[in-house]
Amino acid sequence: MTEPPELTLDDLTGEAAVLRVYRQVFAVLAREAGAMIADPSTLDVDEAILEAFAEAGSEGLPLEQAVAACRRWDAQTVGRRFEVLREYGAISRVVDRPNERYHRAAFAPYVMLLFLRRMAEQGGQSELHQLLTLEQLNVKSANATSADGLASVRRLTKVFRLLGNELAILAAASTAETLGDNAQLLWGNESLITQAKDVHATVLGRWPELDRDCAALRIALAAYADAIDAAAARLIAQAGTTRALGLLPVETWRTFARDSSPAVLASVLDRFVFDAPAPWFSPQALLEAVESGRQVDTARVPPPRSDDSEPPPEPETGVADDIEELRAIAERLLAGADSVSMVEVLDDAGDWMSARRALAEVTAIHHHPDLDYELVWEDGLRIEVGTSPSWTSHGHFRRGHGVVGGEE
């Protein structure tokens, strides 16, 4: 066996630079030197310290001012995190001398914090798309060599093996709820596989001698696709049996709304009255709201009673029914006509709250067994961005066969 070549000064300098940045980046994860944090609030402390340095300007900050800027947290916690950041090189003295009090902060730890938060919120899909784009540019470069192509293929092989393994384990051994929490791993998978195949085709076309490594990438992509199919099948089955629509990503519903025909969209909304969710609510938040709404407290607390005996309440003479009120609403909407367009009804309401109330009243009239009125939806949508509601399905509210001129 031959001995490894002796490293040059340039090689040692490059490795030292990589090590320095690596230590700065992972300083935001260290609880103490050599340990990892377990409390998420510690990340907030690190972020507050780095934000204090960003606001301080080029002069830097001493420890005391950093603690004062982060007074939302305990002074001892901020001081301990300050020392950890300084131990890892994320914070260093402005001037390297024994009694220097002012420190400066490197940008790498804050970038790492942003990266971690984005990864936690979006599942790393956008970062993986960017990685694949960079790899494609790398292998297509005129200066690229077979070594560059080999490095790109091996990196992507490891990425998709890890993704496939994680999804396969989740699909086989985890509950549907756990799989739903990790559903971001399924988003955009077709475009990810397509991008990876483009890199594979470019490398194999330019350097045919890398066929063995390209075959490993093909196997990793196939395993990832199989894991996606298995995980998606469990999610779809769970959503179909429990109607837990929050298990599916919001991109699925957007694609459905854009690509479906008016007839398919109308069939989804048939006989349903609902409030459209605000666009900033995540599917997980909606699912939690639905689940919490199902939890009804069955315990009944008896009302306070006085010592004096009270006469029993008079028995009810009949059951209250709102048929006359609904009939009056129907005649008001029809105004003597046999039919009225739902677009006109909702436009006359003036705002979404009034339109929602009108739609609920018309639906109640339609379903009342003793009222001969009906609500009929038709194909097509009226869309006007500046109005409220901005979109309305075509349909008519009309008299039935037994009602003529408002009298049965």
C-alpha cells in the first residue's frame, strides 16, 4: 500500500478554512462545547444574540451589552450561549488582545439558523430543487471534468437514498398521523426526480465511463419513487376514510382547482355550505381545529336553585318551526318571479358575510320538506376579482311545481 501524498500548505489552508466555517455554523446547535442542544428556545437565544450584533454595527458588542439586548431571556442563559458561540468561533474579539471587550459575529451562524427554520417549515424541498439546479449547471459547464460529474452523481445518490430510506421507514412503521406530519417529503417529487434524471443523462452522455455510478443513481431514484408510492397510498387511504383533508398538502388542492373541469368542481361543492379558509392557514392548523371542534364536553353542571319552591313550567303547546320565516325569505328573494339567479342574489347581498347568510337561507329553504322551492346549480363560474364574493357558481333558486305566485 502506498502512503497518502503529503499535504501542501494550500491544502492545509483550505481544510482549515472549511473547519472554521463548519465550527461557526454548528455553534448555533451546540449546548456546550461538544454537545448538542435539546431545547428549541436555545435557538431563539442564539438568534437574538446574532441580531444584537447585526444592530450594533461595525464597532461590535461587549458581553454586557449583548445580555442587555437579549433581556427577554435569563442573563445566565444568554451569557452561557455567548461563551459557546465564542468557543466555536462564531463570535470573536474585534482585536486579538487579552483585555479586548468588544466582539464581532460571523454571518455563517445566522445563515444556518435561517436554513434550519426554513427546512423545518418547508421540509427542504426548495433547497433540494436548488441543489439539483446547481448540479445541472456544474455538469453542463464547459470546464467540468469527469471528476466533477462523478462527485455530482455520488452526492445525488446519497441524497435520494436518504430520502427513500426515510420515506420507506415512515410508510412501513409509522402511524398515518406521523406520516402526515412528514408529508412535505412527498411534495414536488416528480420534478425532483426529473431534475435528477437530467443530471444523470448529462453525466452519462459526457462521460460514459461513469456508467456504474450512474446506475447507482438510477437505483436510488427508483427506490425513492417506490417509497413515495407506498407513503402516498397510505395518506390517500387515510384521508379517504377519515376525511382528514389536512393530511394532503395544499399544493394538491391548488392543482385540483386549476386543472379540474367546472363539472368536477361543482360536484365537490354540491349540497355543501362552508366558509372558505383564510389562505394563511396551514392544512395542519385546519386539521387541529376540526379535531378540537369534535371534542364536546358532555358534563352538565346543574343550575343554581333557590330554597323557595317554584311552580313547574307549563308544558309546551307545540314545536316551533321557522317555515313561515323561510317562506317569507323565499318570496322576498323571488319578488313575484318564478326563478332568480343565484349570482344576482349573492351580488345583492353586498359583502361576503351577507352573501354567506343568504346562501345558508336558500339552502335551508331547499332542504325543508314542507316548502316547495328548489336550488339548482349549473356549470360555469362568474369570477370578478374586485367584488365580494369574488367567484360565484351559476345556478337558480326557483319555485317547485306546487308553488305558484307565492301560494300553494
